[in-house]
Amino acid sequence: MIETNVVSQRSARYSRLGRPECERIHRASLEILEAIGIEVHDEGARDLLVRAGAACDGLLVRIPEHMVIKALDVTPKGITLFDQQGRVAIRTHGYRSHYGGGSDCLNVLDHRSGERRRALLQDVIDAQIVQDALPEVGFTMSAFLPSDVDGRIYDRYQMEAMLNYSTKPIVFVSPDFGGCVAAVEMAEMVAGGVEAFQRRPFATCYINVTSGLVANQEALQKCMYLAGKGLPQLYIPLADGGVLAPCTVAGATATVFAGVLLGVVLAQLVREGAPVVVPGWSGGLYNVKTMVGSYCQADEQGMSLAMGHYYGLPTFGMAGCSDSKVLDTQAGAEVALTLLMQTLEGGNLIHDLGFMDSGLQGSLPLMAMCNDWIQWIRHATRGVDTSDEGLALDVLHELGPGGDYLAHDHTLAHCRDGCYPDLVDSFPFSIWEERGSKTMSQRAAERVEQILEEHKVEALPDSVRRDIRAVVQRDVDNLRD
């Protein structure tokens, strides 16, 4: 029999905002763009916007609604990222969630000594190996900012490490336009050429924009460069409420997306169909209690993600992080809560796994713990099979009350469907005690060490490794000239 009108719930859904609220925020963003304006700190970007119909007064650019409508109409509603072998690794359409590390932590909470210290290039390499090994991590980021290389071109060393020590998709960050160009150049070498990388991109740039009301020159240059190549970009203006925007979540979010819409318009003016990923966080009140940027603000949760879904554009979210300085209860709670919220809200590329201390410190054991919690959340939010196989009424009729369900073939077929995280301890006290009475953070540190000792990453050809190294060395030599 063919069943009709059957609803299949694939996974859980939650939205902080309804469509009417999203519409009001959108209208506010349009008013900011057209009546207030945004500072655009690049002459080429200003000229391009003005030729398309924007008004310009010095640095201040005002964009009419019709330009936004046209740009949104031609912006892709998702992106696809590949691995270095050219296989599809990530599709961001709709509510698909993928998780990865973060970038540029100054300090590392050393899993061997338990001490906080400045990060080194070896920590960047170790982070790539760990991210490559963890099954719930879908993309990698540099994790740390190495203090033992020239700080002016640290990002070149990061990109070299990311390409050499993981085959997963990469989200890279560069402090200047030249770093973005160098990263793309290295990726094209790995892909086998410019067209090959454009066809199957495995790396994308996270563009930090000063704020929703101020577009800095480096961000604008990266936006236009990547759009011109047809490569995906993460265009991410921020707006801390009470500092760079109004101190209400709606006002801050409207400010963020005014800046986002400017980036979308600019990218489409360079090349119609240029893929753009928009923020999946920000829009909350700055922590006026500490005057330090918080990575786990409750107020901003869901605001930007709701707007991203309203526009039908892929989002770059933030979760798996904590403002705690040690692996304590606060760290576990903040990591789990942010991961749960971002997943329920349908964040697409969710970054910052293992971040601590407002982004100033990173922890590889915390990243390994995130892998367990993501697995738990995936199981807790996925759709439920209510087919005949899922309901198993035939098994119930066969065995009835008191039957030996453990020995039945149905149990054998489905017993591995459940959630069995690696680091979570569910054994009786006696077994836990026999195994050393270890905390989860201790087990996570051991798991990290095991990965670093045993995990093997598929190596790039020697010729490609030399070509990548040559790009880094070229920029080192340029600094000396």
C-alpha cells in the first residue's frame, strides 16, 4: 500500500523570531542603508556602488532598496564545500549544521601540563590533526595564532598548516588583503589550478568587517576579490549592542544586517551569483558588566540565524565555546547550551569549538568534548522513524510481554543506532573507579594525545608542498626587502 499525506519530520526546529519580526528588522536594515548610510572605506567599492545607483557623500554610502532586492534575488541560497580530494563534504542549504574550530586564539590551555601558555605554530598543526580526526568536525580553522613566526604574515603559516595536516574543508582568516590572496593561491595549487579550485572549492574566507555601520578597506577588498573569482565568502559584520549599535537585540541585529546587505550587494555587482554566507551570531548587548566581549551571550542567541533563514542565505554560526578559563562546569554548560541552540536554530557553518576566555584561549580537549556533545545533540534532534520497521509492531506481536528482546534480530539490526559518545562515562561507579576515576577533561586530554600519536593525514604530493612553502617564503622575503 502507498501511504499519502504522511508528514516526515527530519529533525527538530526552533526559531527565536517569527516572520513578522524578521520583516520589521529587515525594513529597519533597509532604512539604515538608504537613509543613514554606511561608511565604505574603499574607493573602488564606493565607485562600483555609485555606478549601480547608490548615493555617496565622502565615505558615507546610501543604498536604495531596489539594489538590495536585485542582489538578494541572484545570491545563491547555499554553498557546497569539498574536501581536498574533490568529494562533497558540506552542503549548507536550509537547516544543515556543520561544525568546526575557530581561529587565532593567542593562548592554549596545554592538555599535557594543564597550564595556559602562548600558542606556537606546532599548536596550529596539532589542532589540524585533531580536527581532521574528530568525526563530528566538518571543517577546520587555524585554532591558534602562533607567536613563534613573524606576526605580520602569521596567516600564511596557518594556511600552510591547514592544507598539510587536514583534508577537510577550511575556513581561513587573514588580517590583510594580501593574506587572502596568498591563501587562495595556495589552495589553487592544491586543487590543481584556478578553475579546478573554483569548480570544487575546499576553502573559504571568514571576512571580519569592522561593524554593521563601518566597512573597512581590507574586508571590502576581500569581498570583491573572492566574488570576482566566484568563490564563497563569509561576510561577517558585527555590532555589539551599546558600543557599535543600539543596545537592544532588534536594533543591533538590524545594524548587523544593514552591513550584511551592503556586502551582498557589492558581491553581486562584481559577479552575479557570487556565493555569500552571512552571520549566524551577533546582535546582542555588549557585556557592560565586564566590558569584555562575551562568546556566550544569551540575549543574541537566534537573532542573526533567524534573519539568515529569512533571507534564505547560508549562515556562519558560533558555538562550542565558553568564557571560562578552565575546564569546569561553566565551560561544559556554555559549550553544550550554545551547541544546542545553534543546532536547533539551523546554523550552517558553526565555528569556535574549543574556544575559551572570550576567544583568547583554546583547548583541544574541549574540542574533543564538543565532538561528543554534537553527537548527542544530533541524536536528540533528529527525526524519528515511525515506519513499520521503526514501530516494530511485528516484533511486539511475536515476543509480547516478557519476551527476549535482547536476543532478537531486530535488536541486533538497530542496537548500534543509538548515541554512544566516546568520552562520556556511563559505566557503574565500580568500573569507573577501576579505570582510574578520571574526569571527562582527563579522558579528553588522553583522547587528544592518542589522536596526535596515531592519526595519519593523507599527505599532499611533495611538489605541491614545495609550492605552498614557496608562497610562504616569498612573503617572508618580501618583508625583508
